[in-house]
Amino acid sequence: MKISEILDNGKLTLSFEVFPPKTDASFESVRSAVKKIAELHPSFMSVTYGAGGGTSKYTLDIAKSIKEKYGVPSVAHLTCVSSSTETVKQRINEFRDAGIENILALRGDIPENLGDFDRCFQHATDLIKVIKDIYPGFCIGGACYPESHPESSDKAEDIINLKKKQDAGFDFFVTQMFFDNNLLYNFLYRIREAGITSPVIPGIMPITKAIQIERAVKLSGSFVPQRFINLVDKFGNNPGAMMQAGIAYATDQIIDLYSNNITHIHVYSMNNPEVARKIMDNVSEIIN
Ligand code: FAD
């Protein structure tokens, strides 16, 4: 099923992101986590794409099994910045032949050692053109950034570029993680003013281990509110307490979003079925 159809049907949704294994050796443990998360019957699941494409086979296998074995709609991520046009075309054909209906089309982070000579793709808008040329039937999502992308000089420029993405044909957007819902509300107000009408699915990252926060902030540049810093200071050294507090914080964000008429939420569940289950339990009456 296409994500655009799911987003259109007027019901609240909760979806989860998983990531593929880096090696054959870890495939079984990832497969087991994916199965447990799929058995929670989320609205859909997305599968990330390893930077550089080295794990693309796993992205495809997992996205296919989510859809075919567990009956959950799936989205396969695809990045392009460190790939040749030929490789990207090959991946898109593989996705189509495997029956993948939804792609999250991303540029990817630019590797430090990548010279301009190597770059076939400058932006996700270049990728969507290639996808649509090969198979216009895909439903295509993209990324957006409530606190703006680190490469943009300011929020206004980032929103102009997001409008370019909408105009290029992206069907929906999923946001970068954020820890303060006011940043999202402000972002939504600004993009709607700028004529961006596509569905935006906020991405919520439950932080359940103290070490995750540093990594998450380094990757995303997200602002961490004092309330969350206090929580990590207080419970960071107690794994059970940190897990409980982190899930409570994410649940609080999710319930606030639903209360403010946000209908679709994507959770970065980090291949952790326990975290996914607890969040699903915490909102089960709300989304049903
Ligand atoms: P772009 O849309 O190309 O944006 C990058 C920068 O260029 C921004 O500053 C933007 O404002 C600007 N820009 C965009 N379009 C144009 C244009 N047409 N003209 C001029 N400027 C433009 N990374 C992975 O490696 N694998 C994943 O699976 C993955 N999944 C992700 C999922 C989500 C929901 C998010 C938010 C990020 C994900 N990332 C993933 C990280 C992502 O690859 C990086 O954030 C990357 O730096 C930007 O990718 P993008 O598709 O947003 O790029």
C-alpha cells in the first residue's frame, strides 16, 4: 500500500523506522527485531539505507519482508550522494522488481573524501527525477528539518529548498528528530505560509540510553531542552530508570502532537522492539 493512501484516510497513524544490519552476521538479530516490531501492527515501517549503499541488499530484503511476510506497508530509504547514476538506477529497478511501492528519497550526508568529480547527484531533487523516470508509480517521501539542515545558511533558505522538493514531486516528508515540539509547530506554520502543503510526518526519537543523546545531537544538531538534560543527568547512570524516563519523554511528545492535530507520527525505534511496544501501548487507546 502506498503511504499517500495511508496518510489520506483520516486516521491517526504511528509508524516505526528500523535500520538494516551492517554484516551478514547481524542479519538474524535484526530480522528478529523487525519481526517483533512488525507484529505490533504499526501503520507502516521504514528501513534506512546505509551511507554509501553497502547495505542496500539488506534494506531491500527487510522492506520486502515487512510487506510480504508481516503485511505491514513498508518504505525503503535510498540515498544517492556517493553513488553513480548507474548504481542508483540499478537500485531503483531492484526496488520496483521486488514490489516496493514507497521510497524515502534522500541525498545522504556528503562523505569528507568525496570530490566534486564523483558527484552525480547534488540534492534529493536530482534523485527523485531519476526515480520518476524509471517508474512514476512509486510513492516518494523526502526528509525535512524543523531546525533547518546544517548546510542551509538559515531557516528561510531551508524552507525555499523544501518548496523545491515539493515542486519536484515528493508526496510526503518525514522530519529530522526534535526534542521540543514548539520547534515543530513553528516550522509547520512557516512552511504552510510558504505554500508547502504536503503531509509532514514528525520523527520522534526515544532516547533510552544516556550515550544515545550525544550521538543523536551530533548527527542531527537538534536542540536539547533543559528538561531533557535534567532527565539524563538524573537517570543516565541507571539503565532501567533511563529507559522508563526516555520512553515517557517520547510518549509525552507524541501525545502532545496528537493533541495538537498532528495525525501522523514516525518513531525512530532503533531496532528495539521493547521501546516500540511500550510506545505503542502508551498510545493504544489514542490511535484506535
Ligand atoms: P537534500 O534534500 O538534498 O538537502 C540537503 C541540503 O541541500 C539542505 O540544506 C537543503 O536545504 C538543500 N537543498 C535541497 N534541495 C535543494 C535544491 N534543489 N537546490 C538547492 N539546495 C537544495 N541518511 C542515510 O544515509 N540513510 C538513511 O536512510 C537516512 N534516512 C533519513 C531519514 C530522515 C527522515 C532524515 C531526516 C534524514 C535521513 N538521513 C539518512 C540523513 C540525510 O541523508 C542527511 O540529512 C543528508 O545530509 C541530507 O539529505 P536530504 O535528502 O535531506 O538532502
